[in-house]
Amino acid sequence: MTTTLFSREITYGKKDVAELESASIRVQLIYDKVLFMLHSHLPESMWNAWIGVPYDIISSLYKGDNDSGSVFQKWIQSPTGWKCIGCERHCLEPSAGPAIPSSGKQRRFTFHNGIRQSMVLQAVIWSMYENTLLFQPYLGEESFLDEADLDTISTYFVPTYLSNHRLIENGKRCKEYQESNIRVYQEWIAAPDLVLQWNGGLTEGRWMTGVYVDHSRFAGLGPYLKDAQGKRTYMRATVE
């Protein structure tokens, strides 16, 4: 079903907002926990090939101590409930790039949009989830993901892999993400169709819900319409 809006405003029910507030924090803590673990065990060369951002830069977002920085999570209200398909962690890394004036000083930065890291992290978490379920009888209390983590992943994460074979075998549609030489495949989750009529124009796309998490606390909603070219039209969120 397609919803038509005549203003840039999305209304959420109190129940949905309460669920997103709780779920986004639980999801964020899993992101923090897994990324911190990976940084502790991956060789530096592998970390650089995958993340491409020094840990002292990205750790302002992921510290592993429940004190992560601001993150923009991407959610879809699917037919089976709310699903988190990834997050964005924008950060600036000092570099030898073009000078950017800042407070009267010349500084040089490389901008990282965090998309590649986010999708690979989704795949790592889903792989850990499936393997934990498989070997749970033998892991006992040694399991890295506890029961609460498994419940959160099962409820809110979307199957995500570094190969599309599993999704094809299960007859699932998938979306491919690619950055450099890394490809990630995620099960396609239907998002509500949306038509926005405003300022005499017409925009069609899918309704997405951004959730801001700041220092492991829910910091608000940022709904947006995503068109076929991937362009976003952000809207206001109201609660009734």
C-alpha cells in the first residue's frame, strides 16, 4: 500500500517510538561490543583493509564502554516488525588532503561515511549469531553473544552475508552493497511505499526511519524518503 503525504511530516505512534527507543540502544550496544572485540583481535593490516579508519578516530563512536558517540541507525517498519539494516558513522580523519578552514586555522581531513564498515559489521554480527546458535550446546557460558544479544539480533537484525549463496538457497531477494573490493549481500526488506507532494513537486520512494543514538542513548528520529536513485528527502517526526 502506498501512503501519500502532503507535508514533510511523518507521524509515529507512541508504541512504535517506545520500541525504537529501546531497540536502538540494544542494537547499538551490540555494534559497540563486536567492533571493540574485532579491534582487539584483528591484525592491523586486516583492520586497515576493512575499516580504513584508525581506531583512535572511530573509537569516538565505538569505545566498547557504553560511551559511544553519535550514530545514525537505519530502520524499516517491515511487515514483520521493525528491522535495522545498518548504521552510518561519519567521522573526520586528519590527512594530507585539501585544507579546510576551521576556526581561523588550516586543517586537513579525510571524510569517512562509514557505510562500508557498517555493512561488513552487519555481516560479521549475523555470522556470529548463526554460529552461536549452531554451537550453543557446546559453548556454555563461553559464548560471546549472550541470550539478550541473540534475542536482539533475531528480532531486529536482517540476514547479511559476504556471499549471496545462502540467500539464494533460501529463495530470498537480496541487495548488494559494494565498497572497494568488499561486497555485502543483505536480505531485501520491503519498506512502505511513500509519495510526497510538497512545494508543487512530487517525490516517490520508500519510507525509512533514521534513529539517532548519542552516547548510547536514544536521541530522536530522523524519517526520510529514499527515492530510486538513493537520494534522501528528510522529514519531521511527530508522535501521537
